[in-house]
Amino acid sequence: MSDDRKTARPGLSRPQMAWRAAQDIFDGAYVNLGIGIPEMVARFVPEGREVIYHTENGVLGFGPPPEPGQEDPELINAGKKPVTLRPGAAFVHHADSFAMIRGGHIDICILGAMQVAANGDLANWSTGDPDAIPAVGGAMDLVAGVRRIFVITSHTTRDGSPKLMERCGYPLTGVGVVERIYTDLAVVDVGDDGFVLREIAPGVDVQTVQERTAAPLHVAEDLRTIAAPDGL
């Protein structure tokens, strides 16, 4: 056996993170999914639940990606990814799409993050670097208008810096907006007194999660292990 064999890293894969978030989408929900890992969530919503997906560029009721070769370049989501339409889907003007968001008609938004603070502040559009290209998109409208905001993100950056902070160091997208965070290590709620560790990934202990979190973690009395399917 080779001495340089790599050991699997404890924690959830990106699809497993998306699977866990999908379990919290209720039947009949109107949902907006952000770019990246959040887009995967639609693949894992439990069978039998009807979910109506919304995209800022004006589609309500879109479906999964088309088969290769069947893409329509004029049928895309806000991330410029090709989609299909479900029966009853509707096209609306861009302004009407944002009226749905601003009017509180979308139940859940799941999006990524650069940082999340212990009071629910979200930073996901800029590092504040003078050379950074602004890319806020519809995020500020979404976090202000959607009823429930969930975040999917790796627990740390590639260099190991925490993303769950006492206070965000980057420009804010929204203040006190995040309800729940799904990471490769845990499911963390934003409570009245800060972060609450609700669930933990297999092979990961509480100390590891706390060491990679730059704010105190309150451990739930009924802390559970995330039972994500293998092979994702």
C-alpha cells in the first residue's frame, strides 16, 4: 500500500450539504436558489413535495436542467444556467420578479456566503478589496424580502479562515437576516444569543467545529449527527 495514500477528509461533500438543506424545504414552498451549491438543492427535495422555483430574471416554476444537447439559450436562470419548465410555469417581467421578492411572496432563499455573523448578518457579495468587481446581483433584495434565509457554505475558506464570525469583516449584504447555515461540518442556527450547533457531520466532533468558528457555539441539548446518504 502506498505511503502517500490520501485520507478522506471528515465532513460532508457539497451534494450532501445540498441534500441536508433540501430536507428543510416544505411542501408548497416558493423557493429562490442562489448560484453554486444552492443550485444543487433542487435535486434532493424529498419525493412528493411540490416546490415552485423562482429566479430573479423572470421565471416562476422552472424545472431541472435539460438533457445535454437540449438546452435553449433563451431559457436560463439568474446564474445563466439552462433550465426546463414545469407545467404551469410563467414568464414575468424583471420588475415583476423583483416585486415578488420585495413583496414577501417568496418563502425561502438559499444562497452562499463569504461570512455570516453570530447575529445573522450576511456578507456574500464583496471582500471590500478596492480591486474587487461588485457582484451583488439580487442578493440584497432577496435577503430583505424573502421570509426565510438559509446559507450553504464551506465552514472555512480554502486557507482555513473561519466564515462563521462574531462580526462580519466584509461589506454586508443584509443585517440580521440569516436563520440557518449548512456547512460541510454542521448545521448551525442563528439564535437570540448567537450560533447554535444543531447537527454535526459524521466523523466530526464539537471541538473541531468550535475551533473553526470565530464565535462561541452553543451546543443544542438534542445535538444530532447528520444522516446524509453515502455516495453523494
